[in-house]
Amino acid sequence: MPPTCIASGRGCAAHEPGAPPAGEARRAMTAMQASARGLRPVAATGTDPWWFDAALAAGMAGFAVLAVAAGQAGLARLGYPALALLIAWSLFFGGRRPAYIVFCLFLFVITPGVRRYVDLAAGWEQVNLVMLAPWLAAAPCLVVVLRTLTGPGFPMATGVLLVFVAACYGLGLAIIEGRAVSGAFDWLRWTVPPAFAAVTLLTLREDRALVGRLLRFFTLAVAVTGAYGAWQFVRLPPWDAFWMRNVDLASIGEPEPYQVRVFSLLNSPGSLGNFLLVGLIYLFAFASPARLPALAVGCAAMLLSLNRAAWGAAALAAAYLVLLGPGALKLRATLAIAGLAVALPVALQVPEAALAVQQRIESITYLFADTSYHERLDAYDAFLRSLGEAIMGQGLAINGAYRAYLDQRQAVFIDGQVIEAYLALGVVGGTVYFAAALACFGAGIAAGLRSRSMLGLASSAVALAAVMLLPYSSPLLGESGMFFWLGLALCFAPQPAREGRR
């Protein structure tokens, strides 16, 4: 009986005398399939130095800083997305998709911070071209995934297709309702994350070294966002304070040191909490002395984000990993917990930080006295009462302030993807969307557990956390969706034979 490939569940060619090694044969076969789908085969990435991905991200941030220093903040607004587009499309269509994937992930982390820095010098703009950079960079994934759906399948193909169908239906409704521009932008938030995950999965089959690059990305990105978040809480940079005074987002606190809900380089405390949740799961699963500083500052920033849903999901994910993981993971978990037991009390020596976290924890104990708890209950009550009036749906772009900026409509804020999806897509469309998405994530969790590997188990914890967060935030959309759908793709990744087994 031929051996089975973990990622696809299909038979893999056995090695025969005189034949190429199995790994090379598999890579050649995957390259031929990629070419048939319209994807250029992945070029060899062994020549990329370990610092290559970080250097690209630093170069993007450095470009904005230098433009502002030269008095050309307006140029930064135009040049930053143009440069992102040039680099990303060169990497993608040049066959360097591993570098492309990590570059896009870095853009989603650093771009909101770059936007705020540029705004301080150039003046406030509600609709800011800088924020288009990560979406322009990730846009090629949409074309490629639509073409791959007609070719050889991959584990998420049917689910991704149905998600696309549901999102296109929502876009059509938005256009009818007069929200064409904001609807088109929102369509990217719904479709780019699963498309990006599909491209990542196809790339993983050709280049397993991508896993190491992703772990380096999470280590560096968690360390940088964690450290910046701690500094933001204590010192609050002027560009962040300027943004807080202009944005319509009361839930992030006051634009003063020690009074802000930390959002670090990202766009909100919710986005930060979701990103750190994914990154910390991988750092926890692959804990080492070199990764402990990133783990410590990441946990501190997550605490200061005051994101209770992310706290709960992180605690359950850690318990899931410890209970189901192999002995090596239990040893790593012990190392991680020991390091955090030393680092976090030191971080909470700042009285204001300790008080903010303590009050947030107490609000979990006394939920019935918590304002946000009652607001969420009221939102779900109103949603259930209005569901019968939204059988067909209202279309995309019903959530967020950008509908007010792009289409001159009243800004509406919806807390929770369950409400947003059913109001936008209607009963039938919302059910199709969730059936497709949950089928993908359910299959991913099962595949991660079957793989019996450290990567598969950690990725299944990420997928499980995404499902848990659906009633509280929008984990499958926008910047948060990029990281949760990425975790889903890693559930199906081919596993190196040397990985530990349970």
C-alpha cells in the first residue's frame, strides 16, 4: 500500500531504485500541478539569508520614516502602498512565494502604525491610502485561488469557493444599497484571508522551509508588537495619541499614558489581541530560551490590550496544547510558564498596569455588573428580533466607520462576526458562509490532530480559538482573519519526519 501524504490524504509515490528521491519527485509533481493552475513554481529559497524577511519589513517602515523626516509626508502616503505593491507582486510573480507570504504578514502588522506616524506629519485623513498597502500586496492571491479552484483540489477548496460565493452575494447587495466603494473594500476583508491561506497551503507543499520562516516571523513580530505595546501604555507616542483623538473608537481608552487600551502597531486592541493570540500559541508550542523574551512581552501586551475574549481563548488553547501534546511539548510548556512566572510580575510592577488588568479580571467575575457584557447581550437580543426582517441580508460594509467615509453613510459598529455575517448576508447567505467556514476549520482541527506533530497540534489550537471567538469578535475577517486562516492552512502542512510524535 503506498504511503499517504499528510497534507492531502492522497497516496505519495514510493521511491524506486533509479528514481529520483521521493522528496524531489513530490516537489516536481507539485510544481507541475502549480504550473497547471497558473501558479509559477516556487523558486529555491535557500539563498535568502535569515534576516531577509525582516529587512523587507524594516525597509518599508524606514521608507515612511525617511519621507517624513525629509518633509515629504504626502509622498509617503502615495509611495508606501506603491512600494508595497511593487515588492509583493515582484515576489509573487517571480516565484518567490515564501518571501511574499511573510512580507504580506509583516505589512498587516506594521502598516497601521506607519499610517499613524505619517498622519501626525501630513495631517489627519479618514480615508488613508497607506492602509491599502497590505490589501494591494495580498491581491494576487484572489486571482490565483479562483484559478486553482478549477484545477486539482486542495483540502479547503470547496469551503473557500462557498465563502467567495457568499461574499460576492453580499457585495451585490451592498452595490444595490448604494455602498459600492465601501462594499468593495469590505469584500477584500472577507475574501483575501481565505485566499491567502489557500496560496500558503499550496506553497507549503512545494517548500516546507516556509514553516521555519513563519516561526521566525511570529517570534519577531510578537516581540516588536509586545515591546511597542508596553512602551505605548507607559509613554503613548504622539502619533498614537493624535490618532486616538481623531478616530471614532471610544473603547480604546483615553489618549494619555496609563489610560489607553494597548493596540501597539495594529489598528485596535481587538486586532492586537487576536494577532498575539495566534503568535503566542506558536511560541508556546515551540518555546525555547531564545523565544522566551518574545513570549513574555507578547503576554504583557495582550494583558494590557484588556481583550478578555483573547485572554480566555489563549488560556484554553494553552490547556489544549498541554493536555494533548507530546512529552516534548509539556517540557516546553513548563519552560514557557516558568519564564512567564518571572517576567509578568515584573511587567505588572507598574501600578497603573496592575490596576487596569485587575479591574478587567474582576469584570469577568462580576459579569452582571459589567457594561460591555450588557451591551453585548442587548446587541444579540436586537439581532435575534430583527433577524426575520433581514432574510435576504443588507449587504457588505454594514460594520465599521469606513462606510461613512467612503459612501457617506452612518457609521455602525457591530461586535461579533455572527451578527455581522447574518445581517450582511441574510439567513440563507449567512448560513452558507458559516457552514463553509466551519467545515474548513473543523477539517483543519481534525487534520492537525491526525498529523500528531507539534505544528499540526498548535495550528489546530489556532483554528479552535478562531471558532471560539466568533460570537465576540470577527476572527475570520480583515487583519485578524489573515492570521487565523493562516493557522488553518498550517493544519494541513506536510510534516517533517523529525517532528515529535505523541
